[in-house]
Amino acid sequence: MPPRASRLVTTLGLSLVGLWWARQRAHSKVPSPQGRWREVTEDELG
Amino acid sequence: MQALILGATGAIGRTVAAELARSTEVERLWLAGRNQARLEWLLDVLSGDPSRISAHAFDLHDGALRDRRFRELSPDLVISCAGPARQLELPCARAAVEVGASWLSSANDHVAAESIPALDAPAVAAGVTVVSGCGLSPGLTNLLVALAAQELDEVEEIEVATTRSARDPAGQAALAQLLIGLSGPAPSIADGRRISEPGPKASHLVYFPEPVGWVETFAGASPEITTLVSRWPGLRLLRWRVGLVEKPAMDALRLLAGGPWATRFANWGPAASRALQQALSAWPSAGPAWSAARVDVRGQADGRPRSVSLGVVDHLVNLTALPLVAAASELAAGRTEPGVRAPERAFEPKSLLARIGRRGVRIARLEPYLV
Ligand SMILES: NC(=O)c1ccc[n+]([C@@H]2O[C@H](COP(=O)([O-])OP(=O)(O)OC[C@H]3O[C@@H](n4cnc5c(N)ncnc54)[C@H](OP(=O)(O)O)[C@@H]3O)[C@@H](O)[C@H]2O)c1
């Protein structure tokens, strides 16, 4: 592959990985719990 | 009950077979799949009385052979765990009705679900019940929606979300179906009109029962869009979403689902499915290897707006197989009306959910923090 093309492919590849990694970081912070998941008891279903 | 299990060698089928082999309600159990060696292995593991449990290898795509086998065995219930279900569901369910057997399946293909109501008249005439899609989603999700709806005078909006971990073991058909559900437009209802969302693009965080917690989900296609609308026709909003617990694995799946090859994935063969499954489950993850579903039902109660959120959590094979087993027992007891029925219409939601809960599946209600 000519050096310019190979540089372009490398830059593109690295930017894609960078973008993906940034997305993972940004989305890895989740909000605090929305509430309490309380067991539905057998009586409630009875 | 004399039951025939299709796809008995699959992940869901094996669990259903093991449960029914132990059940005293089952007088005769036939296990069907394509692979004779795997069927023999299964028979060996179940180690049941050979006059009660036996195995039959045949391809369900071979219509003549399938119909002959159905006639010879003459079951009163056919439980299908064979998949992907798009090409199999309607012809196999019709063949079951023709031999006077009720039909119960784990099918979760939205295209197949739209074709099933055509069997209503033949099923009523034969005095049998057809319940297509009685696993997790559709299945448990329908029952949870019906349970939540009992607290409302009027149902206006329903949101259904499911999630699974890429490391929660399931079969290749389940993975292929997930890919099929994500490829192409996602049917939904917004502002009271049926629309098509453009596939898995915009993400939405959903808080599932612990230990799963928050998961990024995306719009997809699932049979609930058909079944829930026929039960609550005036809905203002109806949406189905799905996500993998592992974000990078979900990104990879969405990338695959976007390609023109995705709908043909079912025909790639087992080697490709296995490779994809291994690749997805190889992502390092700190998250729990569980699956879950959540339904949010909003409407009016006593003239005021009210919202009910219910969920379930367990491993995917349990969440799919246990509703089928509980439903089989209800069908055997003759407590269902003939015809094509969605799970929440065929069965009393509370009693079926209670049975499933007794088998260890966690059914929970969200009590939101007041912030
Ligand atoms: N409702 C839900 O929430 C839910 C959840 C999970 C799965 N599912 C559905 O349940 C089904 C089974 O999933 P799984 O995870 O158990 O998949 P799996 O392990 O790949 O099992 C598929 C089964 O179907 C059989 N099969 C496929 N094509 C067949 C044919 N032409 N003739 C005869 N048998 C055939 C396979 O037999 P061989 O072994 O011979 O190939 C195998 O026993 C799928 O349709 C999946 O989408 C639904």
C-alpha cells in the first residue's frame, strides 16, 4: 500500500477506535437507581 | 398430557424437556429435533422410562415428513422451541391444529406473529388452543402487562424492554432472532398511530430489576406490537426495546444488524452463529450474566394518571422455558378456550405468574424513589 494510503487508513482506524472508546466512557456512567424493585409476593398473585 | 416438543435439542427445548420429563401430568413425551445423536444424548440424560419418553429425528422444513410424524404420534399438545421461528411457526402450528393438537411456542418473530391469527377459525373448529410466543418476550411480558393493567381503569401507554447478558447461556436461534429483530425498521405506536422507527439508532437507558440495573436499549421488532394492540386497541404509545447488558457487545450486534446480510443470518449455519456467540460473550464485563424484562403501563385509575412498572429477572433459559411449562400444564388441565390466543388471553395472568414465581423466577415491582 502506498505510504499516504496507509497513513489515511491508520488515522481513520485510530479515530474510529477513539470515537468508540469515548462513547464507552461517556455511557459507562449510569444514573443512580430509579427506585426499589420490590418482590411481588405470592399473596399479591393469589 | 401427551406432548411433542419440537426443537428439544436446543437450549430452551432441553430445559422444557427436563421439566416435562419430571412432571406427573405428562403421560407421554416425544422429543423432536434434526440431530439424532443429540436426541439420543438427551434421552440418556433424562433417563426416563422408554415407553414414556422417546426421540424422533426429522426436519420440520420437510412438510410431508412432518405431517406424517404428527399423524403417527397424534399428540394432544405440540410445544415448539424450534427456531428461528419465521419460516417454521405458521406451517408447524397449522399441522398441529390439523391433527387436533394444541400449540404452544417460544416464537419471538414479529413477522410470524402477524400470520398466526389466520389459524383462529381452524383452531376453534378443531377445539384446540394456539398460543404462539409464550416465553419471555412475548410471553412473560404479556402477562406482566395484563397484571399491571388490572390496576388501571384505562390503559394508554405500554413500554416493554428486555435485556440479556451476552454471557447468559442461550441457543444460537435466540441470538439469530435477536439480530433479526434489530435489523430493519422497528414497528411501534406513537400518538395513537402505527409507525416504523428506523431500527436500533437512538438509545434509551432502562432500569431493570437487580442485579441487572441500568442497560442501554434500542427499538426493535417483537410480536408484542401485534398481540398487545389486539388486546388494547386504543393505545397512544407502544414500544418494544432490547439491549445487551454488555455495551460493546451490543454495539457489535447493532453494527451487524445494520448490514444487508442480517436478515439472512438465520441461514448462515451453526458455525457462524456459534462464532458470533463466542465473540459476543468474549467481551470482558463487570456486569451480571442475567437476563431481565420490564414493562411500564400507564393510564388512568380513579380519574387520575397512574403508572405501574413490573419486571422479571433470571437466566434466559428459565425465563423462556418456565412460562412454556406452566402454560402446558394449564392447557393440559383444559382451562383454556379454543382458538388463537395471546398469552394474557389464554391464561389467567396471576395464576400463571404465581406458578412461574414458585419455580424461582424473581417477579418485582418498581417503587420509584421520590426525587
Ligand atoms: N420468547 C422469548 O423470549 C425467547 C427467548 C429465547 C429464545 N426464544 C426462541 O426460542 C427458540 C429456540 O431458541 P434456542 O435458544 O433454544 O435455540 P437453539 O439452541 O439454537 O435451538 C433451536 C432448536 O430448533 C431446532 N430446529 C431448528 N430448525 C429446525 C428444523 N428445520 N427442523 C427441526 N428442528 C429444527 C434445532 O434442532 P437441531 O439441534 O437439529 O439444529 C434446535 O433443537 C428460537 O426461536 C428463539 O428465538 C424466544
